[in-house]
Amino acid sequence: MRSKIKKILQSTKKEKTGNSQKQNLQSQADSISWKYYHSISKLPLKIFIKCLCDKDPDQLIIKGKPPKEELTQAWVNILQEYSDAVGSNEHKLYLSLYREVSLLKINFDLTEVLIEILELEDTQFWKDELNKIHGTQFRFGEEKHNDLRRIASRNKALKVQIDLKLIQFNEIEKKHRFKQEEPANENYYNSILITLSDHAKYQILDSITVFEFCERIKRLNKYYETLKNKK
């Protein structure tokens, strides 16, 4: 009889232990049944752009269905992280691009004027200025007309460069015109990515994290600042 009672007690104990383990496993499963981005260090830029432009935090979801309040709070935290990381660097980049485009346009116009002048007269000062603008060492001597044609060809290439820069700049300008924060759109971020790619000499895609995007803008601004100080 005692042995039967002992077996029943052991069986009951095992059942309770089994149920307890099942409950713990179920609780753990519930806690990991959803996953979402909650930091700019992991969040891909393309998803950040979709959330921002579509005003849809659901884009942060990796799997499952997290509570709406939890997801909304995660998006608020991400926006704050982004603001802290990028700081005033977006505006600094805009000013640097404005300066770069302006200088390119000045050099283009000045080149056309100097070519016309040197077609009529030989002035060493203007020859030096042309070489300085285009980083060349033409003598503009007996081969002056051929050298001027080469400079004119370089200036056409400069015009193409200006047109491409203007496309990028115009999209960025929309957000910063008159210092009014216009809603950012996909073209705005694509334009910045093109600018970053031009600097890096390879294509930077929107698969990079938001943190890397902010960091690259900072470093590009430092580069522009170094150039400015050298000049």
C-alpha cells in the first residue's frame, strides 16, 4: 500500500514539475514572440526612411506583433538617437555643398571669360589663373589656341559636374530653404547618399545603418572643414 502511495506521489510531483516547465517555456516563448529595431546602431537606413516618410513605426518590426505602445516608444527613442547623432551636421553639409556648387559655377564662368581674353591678348596673370582653376600647366605659347581648346574641353566636363551637383543640392535645399524644416522625403536622403558616395569613391547604399549614415556625414563635414582651412 505504501509503495502504491509513493508511486502516486512521485507521479504527481513529476506532473507538477512538467507543467511548471511548460509554463516557463510558454512564458519565455511569449517574451520573444516579437522582435523589432530599437536603436540606430542596428536600424538600416532604408527602414528608417520608410518609417519617417510613411509615418509608420510598423516598419521597425522584424517579426511578430509587438504592442503598439512599445513600438511607438521605440520609434520616439530612435528619432531622439538620430537627432543626437546627426546634430547640426545635416545643415553644415548643406552649407558646404552650397559653397562647393557656388565655387564650381564661378570657376566655370570665369574660365569662359578668360578664354575670350586670352584669344585676344597674352597676359601671364590670366594664363596662371586658368591653370590654377583647372590644375593644369599649359604654357599658352605657340600652342596657345590648342591649349585654350583643351581648357574649353575641361570646362565642359566641369559643367557636367556642376549639373550633377545641382541635382543633389536642389533636393537637400528643399529641406533647408529659408531655414524651414520641410518634411524629409526619400529623394532627400538619396541625394545625401550620392554626395557621400562621391566622396567615398564607391556607391553607398541605403542598407547601411542609420548610425553609419550620421557618422559619414560628420566625417564629410570634417573633410570640407579641412579643405576650407587649407584654402
